[in-house]
Amino acid sequence: MTSQPVSGAALNPRLQEIVDDFRDVPDKDRLQLLLEFSQDLPPLPERYAEHRDRMEPIPECQTPLYLAVEVEPDEMVHLYFGAPPEAPTTRGFAAILHAGLDGLDADEVLATPPEFSSQLGLADLVSPLRLRGMAAMLSRIKRQIREQLLRAKLHNGVHTSDDAAVAAEG
């Protein structure tokens, strides 16, 4: 059985490749693939490892998880996740988002459909609460990107009619 995107929105090629990898393995092997992703989550750079207070907690996750998003002047996005090694499911979800979104343009990340995680085929293997945690990670990534883009516009004296809407989405 192949899941299709709920919204019809296309995924960026890297995220699509991850979804395809999950679809290509039998159900019983999908958790193992998630655990393999968890081992690939990059360590935090010192500026965050030593200062978790600079990161946003994601309380929707069952395990303590922290997120930092940086948007460069050229609008390239960098994602940083802090998750304990003893939380492989949470680390796996964070690693999927990192592998699929880190280094992309802000518009590409913002275009990621909120329900893309349903395409991974994990709904019968992990709790709905854990899947909501992954959705919360993506939602907070997008919010932080919108906030940083708005701050950059305001700092540079550029105002558009969308600024109020972006601020209201907060």
C-alpha cells in the first residue's frame, strides 16, 4: 500500500528520497530505518551544546528536544536539534527533518506540507503522540523561519503587505 500526499504538495527532492526509502522497506523494517536515521543526527555546534537556553524546547515531543533554526542572509536554512541518545525515535524524526531540510532555501522549507510525515508509513508503528511531535518540529521550524525573515526585512527597511500576515502567523 502506497500513501500519497494528503495535500498534493510536492516534497523537495531530498525529503522525497527519504519518503521513498521508507516506502521501499517492509513495515517491519521501517522502525530499523528510523533508528538508523537517529544515529545520523549531527551533534550540536558548541554555541548550542553549551547553551541550550538559545534553543527552543519542543514540548509536544515525549522526550526533551530542543531546536534552533538559523536563516542566512541568502535565506539558506540551517537546523540544529538537541535530543538525548536514549531517545532514538525522537532523534530519528529530528534526523529526517535535518537530512531533508537543512541547507535548503527558506521558501523550500516553508513549502513542506505539514502532513508529510504521514507518507513515511510509520502510523501503525509509532504512537500518534510521537507523530504529533514530528509535526510540531516542522511547525516550529517554519515559524522560526518566518520570524527570522520578517526580522531581516524590518532590519533592512523592507516592508511588504505580507509582513502583517507573517507576524500574525507567529
